[in-house]
Amino acid sequence: MNYPDFFEFLTGFPPYPWQERVEADLTAGKSVVLRAPTGAGKTWGAVAPFLHGMKTGKPLADRLLYALPLRSLASSLHATVLGKMRSVFDSVGTTGKDRAYNGASLNCSLQIGGQKNDPFFESNLVFTTIDQLLSGYIFLPVSLPDRLGNVNAGALIGSLLVFDELHLLDPDVALGTTIEMLDRLHGLCQFVLMTATMSDDAINWLAGKLHASVAQIPDTEIRSLPTERTKRRTWRYTRDTITAAAIRSAHDGGRTIVLTNSVRRAQNLFLELEAAYGRVADPPELVLLHARYYPEDREAIESRLDRYFGPKASLANVILVTTQVVEAGMDMSADQLHTEIAPMNALIQRAGRTARYESRNLGSVTIYEARTLNPYGKQAEAVAETRRQLNELPPEGRVIDFAEERVWVQAVHACQESQQLRSYSNLFPRRRSVIEAMDQGHRGKLTELVRDISSVGVLIAANPEDVDFGGRAWPRLLGVSGISLMALSEHLGDLRASQWVAKGAEEQGGEGQRLSLKWRVLSARDLMAQWLVALHPDFASYHPRLGLVLDHPGPAPPIQTSEPAPILRYQYEFEPWNLHAKRIAHQANVMQKACGHGTDVLARRYKVSAELIEELVEVVCILHDTGKLAGEWQKRAWRRQNDKDARMRAAGHRVPSRPDVPLAHTWFDTLADREWQRKPEYALPHHAIEGAYSVAAGLQAELSEIGGEEWGDIAAACGYTSIARHHGPRSTEFKPFQLSPEAQKTIAECLPFRWRALLLNSCSSLTAACQFSGNLLAFSREEDETAWPLYVFLVRRLRLADQASLRQGEEMTPL
């Protein structure tokens, strides 16, 4: 099926000429910077080419990662695209976590704060947020434990990255990191940067800096778009602030959206409107929507909205009170929009929620003053210039078309955008900060590199210590911006004894151990630099209608374990070392097809064959647990196994005889053996860096012989660093160890034939251990920079295959 026919089959309408041009660029391997008006079909312009490639068996990339500034936008677009995919493809799942790579179904998942269906970006198509994507890139994934920090960066290699509503990114924070990331990934992935309101200068600068083509729609094409042909949108400006009385006076029984700049303001205004309409006959439907709902409550609200504001809406007489969550990306249209003032590009996006359809082509936009500049404090100059432009409107308002909107954007944003972007002509300072985040792992870097309002997982509980995060499912969490939590800081200085407002989670446990959390009381300066926060119900409450309400006490919502845990603790079986090595190699090979573009781009980057890249993946997967072949590790593992068998036999269970072989895992039940595992005599020594040390010299020798000295140096460093860090992204220290006598023979039996001569080494001194730790990749060293793409790809494959091999073990050999 050719692309135009597929596009129409997928969406129900033929592609516009500009959408066909974008598809041609992507198919040719180019990246694109795209500007198109709101409602022009930017989403399908980026998504349809990828889906066409999947349908025709010629995929453009291994996966499409579609990133948006706001969680609600990601949720809305995911639902829309998923519905269309299911009309075209036979089977489409929604969960990327633990996907079957050898299955025939596709996966279209949602990965946002509060709804984590794909924490490792494994689906074919993932809708996520900018902070999820960028934080994974810098090894500091939001809402995930630090030990998972080096899994997600490798998903960027061989992908198609789509950044929607680019103009909404903070130019000093997320936009700079996005530019640095895409510059680093040049030749390793494709991307589409999309905006409705960026200036000409900004678009041209981005395309030139990032080696992309520019896709702008000529005015003649814009005027022919159905959304533009007959649209009449009247803009008004008032120096008043929004009040319930003003909204009630203007509402005429149609469709009204009221948009505030903060959740607290939206909640208060909604309650005021409820009170104002409390005794009125035939009152309008009142709806509140913002970013602080549990998924099921948000979905229920959004399903109501479609009946009132969607393209086929049949109901009217409704007032929606909302925030920036509807500013872009949601296919909805009102007759009236009342909004607090914001920078001009944001106002134009908001205006796009009116007069959006041919059948409802009349709309009014009224802009009010706001009590504070938050969250636009950094853009005070742009807000002031926006106000100057709006002051030129007559009191009765004026119809504004896309051409005048573009003039406004140029007047307000062009100069500042150009200055901000040109500050990234030299990317060295930003790259240095990114590298510090990768190497050092300080979560404070999130506010510098991702966004001031990066998402924090939030739990409301008086006793978070009693909540289990070590099982197969996590408690459902709310995704809340870190800066929003600062509203609670005013309470921190006036607390009674033993009272607390917020607690932060700190990870406990070492390699391969069950995740446990220690909770500590947070100060005001700690509130934003967390991945998981518990709020005391004396200072926060939740209501399905209002969402999370800060500063208002209430009963804690019941704990529901509805999210799949990112770190699963399995019912470990008795597993010989060689069986585990073969299982993980098998899983890595099963993933090969889903990583084919990544393998190809790395082969071109390092000037080796794709087969060599895949051979390296297989060998590293086989070798990753070499440290478990140390004599002390095997001694303790067998003690655990024998004692477990003895306890089970004494309890009357049938236990098979065990072959005397090196072990990878002992028989272990996550719940029943939890306390038993904590006994010092059963503690297993660390093995990851020990394994890396034992194979480092052998990897170097074998890889140099196979692919040359340059390849040997880079590939070996990536290989042994991946082994060293397959339980955490920044492990460095280890102690001397002695491999067991059968280690060499055990390894040789599992490796491909030409690798069976690989020699292993024990470590006999602390000096040697310290020296080796310095050999692990550190991206602050210039000589290690070239290894970054191969390392993130390799460690991702290893860690995902390791998890998959444990699932395979459960399926094949039940306890």
C-alpha cells in the first residue's frame, strides 16, 4: 500500500502535501524541523510515516518515542493513536514492560508520571513526556530508582524521536539539553521537532545546528486547510482577573473553557463556579481537569470532554476549568476561551482550542491578567511584550488569523529565541553538565538539565514505611511537578513534635537484592530533588473530582498496587550458571530484530559489521555473571541452597537432588524467604565488578584479534563496563576475589566457538582493584566520549535480557 492510501486508511482523510513531504524526508533518512498551525495535523505528519513502515515491513526505526511537555497531552495523543492503530493492525498491546519480542503484536504504550506502562521504552511506539525522555538520557530517570539509571539512554539509538510543542520547553533547561542530546545522537537516530509558534529564525537555526531539513507550510497551503478556510477567532484583552462572576456572565449555554496558570487557581475557581451555580435551574455541566489525577479518574474526565468538545460532540452548555494540560495536543474545540495571560506563543496554542472545526468555526478568546507570573517568572519580558501587543486590540476585540498570529510571535519571541538558541552554538558547557549527571548521579541536576518542574512520584500515606515497593506491583502514584510541592514548604517551619509534611525515599539493598526503601523527612530545599515522595494526609488530600489538593487535609486514599514494578523480584529457581548464561544469550538474540536499526547505525559509526555488534552483545550477556564463579560466591550460594532444601524437606515438601555445578541463582521465594535472606551468613558477595575485572583482559585480546585494535579498545571498555554496571549505573568499588577452579571450563562451554580461548583473571590485591575501577568508562574523560553510544546500547540490551531470562526461567521451570 502506498503512503497516501495508507494515510487515508489510517486517519480517514488524505494527506496534505506537506505531510507527504515530511514522509519523503523521513524515508530518505533525514530529520525534520516542522512548523504547522494548530489543528493542521502535525501528529499524523510524524506518526503515519513510522506506522506505514511498520505496515509495509520496512520500518523507519526500531521505535518511535513521542515526547510532549505535559502528561495530559501524552495521554490524549496516546489514546487517539492507539485507536487508529487498532483499526489498521491485527494486534496492538498497551504495555511495553516485559513485552514478548518474538511475538507478532505491536505495542503502543504510555509512559508518564502516574501511568508507567513502559518504564524502559520497549514498545514500538511510546508516548511520554520530555522529562521522562531527557532524564533517562542523563542516567537520572524520574520516578524510577537510581539503580535503573543506565537502561533508557540506549533506547535512543536507532529510534525516531518526536518532540512535539517544542516552543513550550524552557530554553535555559530542557531545550538546551534536547539540542545537546540530538547533536550527540547525530547519525544514530532520526528526529522530528514540531512547533506551531516558533519564529523563522529559531526554526532555521535549529535545522542548521542539528543537520535537519525544514518543513514549513506555504501560506497558500495553510489557507486551503479545512481548519483555516472559514475560521473566525476573535481576540479580546482585559486588565481584570478571571472571576466566577465574569465566566457566568459570559457563558451563553455553549461550550466554554477557562484556563488558569496553576492547579490551585483552577481548583479554587471550579469550586467558586459550583457555588455560583448551586441553585440555578438547568446549570451548565462543570468539569475540572488538570495534571494531578489518578489515571482512571483522568480518563473518566477526558471521556466526558469528548462528548462536549470533541470533533463529533453532541452536547453543549458546559464549562471546563483547566490548566496548561489542554494547551496543545488535545483535539477539542470550544466557543469561548477565558485564559490568564501567558507568553504569546502559549496564548496562541490555547486559542487553538477554539474554532477548530469547519462545523464550529466561530470562537472568542478573552485574555485576563494573572495575580502572579508563575509559572512564567523566567519569561517576564515575553509576558510584558505580549501585553503590549494585546493592548492594541480594541475593547470589542478583533478577528485574528494565522498570519497575524505569526506576526505577533515574531514581535514577542524572535529576538529572545535567537539569542537563547545562539547561546548553544557552543555546546561544551551543556555537555559538561550532562556528563556530570551521567557520571555523578546527583538528582539536583534534573532541575538544571530537564525542567524545573520535573515529575515526582507522590504517595499520600501517614506511614509510608508500611507500603511495599518490593513486590511485583507498585502502589499507584500521582505524578506531580517538583515545583508544585514547594507550596508545602510554608508548613515546614511550624510543626509539632513528630509531625512531618513530606518524606523522600532512599534506596536500600545491594546487587540483585530486593528493593527496599528508607524514608527520611524532607526539608524545603529537598522537595524538588526526589524521585518518590510521601505526603502526610494532614497536608494533602485526594478527591476523584478535584484531584490532588495540596494544603488541604483529608483521609489518605487506599493503597492500590496497580503499576508494574520496574524491578521485579522473581521466585528464583535453582539455576546452574551455564543455563542462566544460555537463557540470557537467547533473550538477547530474541531482541535482535527489535534493535536492528540501532545495530546498523552503530556498525556504521564504529566501521565494523552489524554481525560484530550482535556478537559483542551475545558474548557480554554470557559473561555478565562471571563474578558469581568466584569461590566465595559459590560457597555461600550452595550454603543457601542446601539450607533451603533442608527446610523444605523438613516441612514435608518433595525436593529433587541437585547436580554439583556452579550456580547462578538459588531457590528463593520473594516473600517466604525475605527474613532468612537477611542473615549475614547467607549474604552473597557482590559480583558485577568482579566479573568485569575477570574478563576485561580477555575481552580486549579477543576483540582486537577479531576487529582490530581500535575496535578492541572501545568494544572491550563498553563490554566490561556494562558487566560492571548491570545492577547500577555508577558502581566502581570491589574487593579482591579468587575464581573457582572450574570457572574457565564453565565459561568456555557457553561461549561461541571462536571465543572459547578467552582467559579469565582473579584479583589478588586492593591496588589492582582500585586501578581497575579507574578503567571503567567515565564520560568526563574525553577519550571515553566515543564509547558512549555503544555502551548505552550494550548495557540496555544486557539488562533487559537479564530480566527477560528470569521470566523465562519462571515459565520453563515452576517452583
